[in-house]
Amino acid sequence: MNFLFFLVLEQGDIEAALRKGFIDFDKEMASDEDMREDLAGTTAICVVIKDDKLYCGNVGDSRAIASINGNVEILSTDHKPNNDDERKRITAAGGWVEFNRVNGKNFYF
């Protein structure tokens, strides 16, 4: 398994490392026989601060915010299938939404 820390060190590109980390883990879960038919979902948030820049990656219906000089900054948006933009993204990737749950093939974005 590629841990995000090592991906960031190897690639130096934090955005690409976060994306690769989530995708690699999704592929690993999809190949696990015990998890293949599991109807449960996944949610995760990852925040990296480097050189005074904040990076945030998320999957699922997770949300991250930060307090910057006392002001709330929204770092992520929930990936909820009942959100119109999210539903469009899911169907464009070949999936479908049923009972407010994502179904279909694995989505690697």
C-alpha cells in the first residue's frame, strides 16, 4: 500500500500524491474479496500543510473547514449522491444512484 506521506515525498506534487493515494486505496479495497460485495461506503479527509500552503483531499461525505485568522474557510465539499453536481459526476463516470447510494463500477478520478 502507498501511504500518502511516502507519495508526497516521492512525487513532491502534493495534489497528485493525494489523488494517487485515494485512488490506490480505492483500487486496493475493490480487489479485496472480503470487501467486494460490502455495501458500506467510505469517507476520509486528509490535510497537508507544506511551505505555508494548505492542501485538502476528501472522499465520501466528509467535510473539512479551517479557521484562518478567525474566519471559517471551507476546504472541501461533501460527495453526496443527492447533490445534483455529484449525481452528474457519478452518472458521467458510468455509475448510478439508487436509494441515495452510489452503485456501479469503481470510480477513479
